Amino acid sequence: MQAKVEREMKKGRKTDLFKIMEKHGKPNLTSAIWSHALDHDDKLATQVLDRAVKALSAGIASAVNLLDVEAVVIGGGMGVRFADSLVLEIVDGMPKYLLNKDNPPAIKVAGLGDEGGVIGASLLVS
């Protein structure tokens, strides 16, 4: 998403995402920066996140169709931070892509946030 924002800025689009990133001394656009931009009605941030929601709805539904899973866990900082808003939009966008609309998977938000991958990897070390 950061690369998409950078490409759009080269086309002349305006956003405060990178000003917020610099202000907080971050090397990348974190979930907190996206959240701050949304709170201040940053149009480009909103459009990029809306695009991501649509892509995730289609992608997750496609994976469900292929693998026939009972549940999907959405994790990472973005998943946890936006559990009450964007994750619900992802879930709402999935049915049109699901083959079995009568039995959608449960959608859960990971409890470990940004640390989930690191914790999981550390558990694999013997």
C-alpha cells in the first residue's frame, strides 16, 4: 500500500501519510499512521485502504473457495487496529466471491497483532 501511495504522489496526488510517518520517526507506514490519516480525512489514504479492502475480500474468498476452510484469521497491526471497521468491510465484501454463500467461514482477528509472526517463529526454534 505504501508503494501505491508513493506512485500516486508522483502523479501529483496529495497525502499527509509521509508527514505523519516522519513526525513519528517511523521508516514505514504503520497501522497507527494509517489510522491517523483516516481520522483526518486523508482522501488518498482512504482510497488506498478501500482498494485494499476490496482486494482482500476477493482474495480471502478465493482462498476459502480453494481450501474450504472453516475459519480465517486476520492478523498484523492493520488487522488488529481496524478490526471494528475495515475487517468488517472485508467480511461484507466476501459473499459475492464465495461459492458456498450459505456456509461462510468464521472470521477472527488475531490476538497477537504485529507480534504474531515473531512469536510463532520463536516457537519453531528448537
